[in-house]
Amino acid sequence: MLVGLATFEYLPVRVGGLAEAVTALGEALSKEDEVYVFMPSHGLTKTVPPELDLKKYADFRITVGDRIYPISVFQAWRHGVRIFLFSNEVMDHPEVYHPRKIFIQKLVHFTKALPGLINLLLKKEERKPGVMHINDWHCVFAGALVKKYFRIPFIYTIHRICRERMSVQELNEVNLGELVDNRYLEGEMFNIEVFGAHQCDYLTTVSHSYLDEEWPSFFSSFQGKVTYVWNGTDARFWDPALLKSAALPREERRKKALADNGLADGYFFFNVGRLDAAQKGIDVLLDAFDQVMRGYAEGAEKVRDKMRLVLLGSGDPLLEAEARDLEKRYPENVKAILKYLGREATREFYGAADFCLIPSNFEPFGLVQLEAMCMGCIPIGTRVGGINDTVHSVDDHPEKATGLLVPRRDAAALARAMVKMALMLHQEPQRIDLMRRNGRIHVIENFNWDRAAARYRMVYQNMGTLKLPFVSYAEPY
Ligand code: NHF
């Protein structure tokens, strides 16, 4: 089958987990299917990385309002996937989602460019995708038009519900009034995700728990055509054997990584990612660590002096300031590295840290817990979304435990969990070792991209033959 993936992020263009997920899926699908990716260039055509052998494929024009815009389509091959990039003065803007005004213009240009390219593919190559896989709300208008004009069914995957709206006036001004329908209107605002979910042939999201959490408010309206497909991770990259200091015992690696960051050896807690309160719950993490240091959690006095926390990532300036403040108050315990250091350096941290803190308030899937488990770094996360689906908590499954789960938005519970795990590391190292081993095996067996690709393939095939529903959302797999 020829699968078209429409997305706003695909490596090397990356803002968050969406890029990792769609790229890995495209590559896994390409082992059995042909995969074409469609994306705005986001300026990639101007700063072409050498590994992308980018070539002009076609030029055409689109109309937006009363203006005519040229579009150049470039194509490249990356790891077996054919990538089409749309380039013009709007779609070349290097920021993917900012500023909002340009981002919405990009969305509109993409909506018009995709049917234009499908038309050209038909003309030049006499073929079209058998299915379009639309990723997140940015691409749903394009999916709906391609379905309408070319009879290509589409699957809509929600990586995170954003509840995004555009006004009816905005849509009419860019000649997309044909999409407007009362069913999607909230006053004069048009709900893009509700539109996409109605229009698509199949709706998926990235974990069972997220589907459950958002069932009453969103997914239940689409019963019969909705399911979940778990993401995966690449355990070949997230492999302790690839660490610079792979030959050293884990405790030595920890000692060294902490020393490199100006800290003495201790119980090493690590957090990586965007510093954000709304989704990632970093405010809760900072509060929890402070509670341990102040001795509020039971048993904290036994571990307090040896608590170490390394934060890696940037984000909300307010949280960055709070992280700096925590570092100042506890200079012997905390190191805040307020930037991203790249995948290889992150891997070194996972390979040295004892525990990875993932205090998200919601997490459709979340890749960090998988990466950590692959690397023997034990996740302490919240019981939400993909974290809940992928981590076996030591409280629920002593034998097959891979981490510890706590309630969301509960700093006191997280503080208790940190103390509990630090004490376990000290008192029951064999139990900790078992959790590290369990984690890597669990990810390799259950959360790999070949498995995800196989599950998506089932969805594509069911759409093709219109055998719906093929699975109840609640059916585990
Ligand atoms: O892993 C890729 C990612 C998810 O939880 C993550 C999110 C956005 O919020 O599916 O998409």
C-alpha cells in the first residue's frame, strides 16, 4: 500500500515528540509499504542538511483570499521514506508553530498545497496514496480536502488534544468556507479537532489510558471508529552498550556523571524535557524535591543529604528561574542544565542516573519513560496516559515492576516516592536491579515501532475495505 503521512514535524524538523513518533512510524512502515511524507518545509529547503539529497519536484500555484502564491515542491529520500516539502514565503518560516499568525497561514497554505500535489502525482506518476495518515489538527483540513477530491480515506491520529479553533470569518477569508458546518461550530468558532474526528474514516490516539481520560469529553462521540495505537521507541539507540563508559559499572558511571556536574555521589534523580507546568508538571517536581530537602516526607532525613537532582531542558522562563533558585538553595544537591544537549548526551545521563522523574499532569504517550527504561534508569512517573500504560508500578506488580507510579499533581506523593526509591536503592539493591532489567525487556517486547506499524496497517486495511469497527477501544492488544 502507498501510505501518505501528513505532518508538521518530521526529522530533522523537531519541536517535540511528534517528530520522533511520525519519523519512526514512517521508517517502520516503509519496511513493508511505500511511505510518502508531506510537510511544510519550515525553511529546510534553505538550510538543507547534507544527508538530504533535496531535489525540486514541481512548481504550481494556490489561491489564498485574493492572492495567488507560488509553491515549490521539493523531494528527498530519508531511510527509505520519500519526503515532499512545500516551500514558499509562508511555508519556509523556520519556526514550526510561531508566531501564531504565520502558523495559521502555513496551515492554510498546506491545506491547499496537498491536494495540488496529489493532483500532480496522478498526472506525473499515475498514482495516489491508498490512505492518508493525518497527524494532529494542523493537517486535518488537508486530509478532508484530499478525501473529498480524490476519494482517499484518512486516519486521524491525535498525539495531543489541543482544542484548537478558528473563526468562521478566518476560514471564509481564505476560501475554506466549504469546510464550515454547524456540527463543528461553537458560537462563531470552528472546532478543528471535532471537524477532523467527524471527517476521518478512523480516529486513533497514542495510548489506551489517554483514550480513557479523554473519552467522556471527546472520543466517546466517535465510538465505532476510534482506537489507540501505542508509540514505541528505538531500543537499538537507547542501549547501555552504546554509552561512552559502557565498560564501567553503573555506580561508577553515576559517580562520574555527577562529578562532571559538580555534585558528589548520591541518589541520582534525573529529569529531561520541556520545563512546563501545564503538561509536564515541572512545578510539582520542584516542589516535591524541596519537600524532601525540608524533611517533610517520612524518612526524608535518612536520604536528604544524598539526594541529587539533575534537570536537563529549557522552557517556561518562570520555571527556569525556579529551577535556578532551587539550585542556589541546594547547591550540593541540584544541578539545572537549562538547555538541550542532544540525544547522545541525554543517553549518557539515562545511563548514569538511578531514577527518571516524569511528573506529567497528562501525557498522551510520552517517550521519556521508554527511553529511561531502555537505559536501566527507573521511571518515577504519574499514573496518566502513556506513562500509566507503559510503566509497571512496584506497588502493583512487585515481580514485573519497572518503575513507580504516583497520582498526578501531588507533590507530597512524589516526595514520598523519591524517598521510598532512594531507600530501596540503599537497602534492596537486588530489587532495583531487577526493575532495571525488567524495564528494558518490557520496552523491547511491547513498545517497538514495528508493532505500532503493524497495528496501524490493520487500521489502514480496515479503512480500505470499510470493515468497521475492527476493534473496540477498550480491547487491549
Ligand atoms: O508521546 C508523540 C507525542 C507523545 O505524549 C506525547 C505528546 C505529543 O504530548 O505521539 O505527542
